[in-house]
Amino acid sequence: MELDKKDAKVVNSAIGTWEKDQKITPELAQELRSSISIRNSNVDTIAVYALISAISCGLLAFGSLVIDEKWIEQLRNKWGFSESVVGVGFTVLALVFIVLAKRKKLKHGTLSASNETYNITIALTIGIAITYWTRTFSNFDGNYAIPLLIAAISYGLVAILLDSKLLWLVMILTLAGWWGAQTYLWSGGNYRFAGMNYPLRMTVFGLTIWASTLLIGKVKQLKIFEETTYTTGLILFLMAAWTLSIFGNYDDYQAWNLIKQSHFWYWSLSFTLVLAGMIAFSFQTNNDTLRDTALLFFLLNIYTRYFEYFWDRTNKGIFFALMALSFWYVAKKAEQWRNKDRKTA
């Protein structure tokens, strides 16, 4: 049984307590201890950072080659290829990459970071194929909602086939782009759809993705994506809600500039109350993801409100000193709650 160093310490402590209370024999205690191995967390951390670096470099390379240099367009014009031919070519290439990725996963299933890095090429290839395919549609006419929806469906299907959390994340982000483009079309080119501006629309979208975790967790084929969906939906929801607390439901930037920020106090208050409720709930349920994310946005909320209302009115040193004391108090109370939970357990 491979555990983190912290978890192994807890398990060893429990085994020692059971042995001391004579609930298990010394032989069984020794057998249990020998079955525990310590996972090298440093290697896991390096793997995560390497994955992030690989993804970043892959995206930069894609942007440099495809967007800046436009080498595909240069080759297409030189050889007289139609856009459908390019679409077919990259579709075949994407299928080849998917087959290779499936074989690679079956052969090296434990190398998750390496497998996910390889999946970057699949995401980019599918994106190029769909871009050129949709240009041939007679009803395209600059309607980017169509390729975004097709791309989201494609990424979702491939993510399920390869058990790829990276492609599932790409699918969610692509869906966010589709939602923005589609509601823009549904509104007839206006910035307000069903009475909602973009921040409010994205808040609804993020909340929907976050809530969909309840359904995804019950589907066996999608269970692997439950944590990714939960975290991504939560961040999208809070990011959009934070933007909403600044701009309100205004769809006119010029008009928004002419109004004092105090006019949006109810949006700011609502966002603060939502964050406070999340933090309280996370401590009650020991939900680390919700706690850490909500605390991060709570800090961001405090800084935002300060710059909105007090930047030109208060002494900067006094303000940050008060903030330091408040954060120290929060950290102290959190430590007390943690110690209380440990004693209860």
C-alpha cells in the first residue's frame, strides 16, 4: 500500500494504538507496517510541474506556428488544397494520434503525466481539423458557436475513450467559449441575453458545470472526471461571480465608467456572503478543494473591495496592518478547528 508521508504517519499511529490496546497482535501489527510504502511526493510534484511546462510550451508552439506563421495556409495556397482537404488530413492525423495514445495508455497506464502531455497533440490536431471542416459549411458565415460545439463534443468523446482529464478540461473550456458565442448569436449580436450580460451568463455557466458534478459522479464511465469537473466548475463560477461583483449586470462599458462603484454594493455583498457560506460549509464537511478555492477568492474579494472603495481614502500602512491581523486571526482559528477535529477523530 503506497501512501504519502503524512498519511503513512497517521496509519502507523493507528496501528500502534491498536497494538497497544491489544486489538491486534504484534505479528499482525508488524505485517501491516511492512505493507506500507512511502510515495515520493517530490517526484509527483516534479511530474506535475513538468506537465504544466509541457502544456505551456505546446500551446506556445502551436500559437507560433499556426497563428503567427500561418504555415498551414501557406502550404494550402501553394499546393492548391481546399479547406476540406486540410480538414480531412488533420482528421486522419487526429485519429492516428488517438490510436497511438490508446496503445500508449494500455502499455504505460501508470505514466499519467506523460500520457496527458501526449494528449496535447490530439487536442490541437482536433482543433485544426474542426476549424477547416466548419469553414466549408454553407451556413458558417462567421458563426463560431458551431465549431466550438463540435469541438467540445469531440473533446468529450475522446476524453472518455482515453480517460484523459486534460481533454475533459479542454472540453469544459471549449463549452464555455461555445456558451459565450451562442448566447451572443441568440441575442442578435447584443451584449445582453435573457437580461444577462457576459459576467452573469458565465456565472450561470460555471454554476451549471459545478452542479453537474452530482450527475457525473453517478455515471461509471465519467467517475474519473468528477474531481476535474468539480474544481473547474467551481473556479469558473467564482471567477465569473467576482467579475460580476465589479461590473454588475451592466452591458455598456461607457455607462459603467460614469457610475460610482458603490452603486454595485449589492453585487459585492452577495459575492461576499456566497464566499463566507462556502468557507463555513467547507470546514464543516472537510472539503479541502472548496475551502482553499473559496479562501483564495475571499482574499481576492477583499483586495478588490479595497481598491474600489478605500484606495484613495485610507492610509495604506494601517489598512494592510489590519489585514495582516485579520488573516492571522483566521489562521489561528483554523488551526484551532483543525486540532479540535483531530481530537474528535
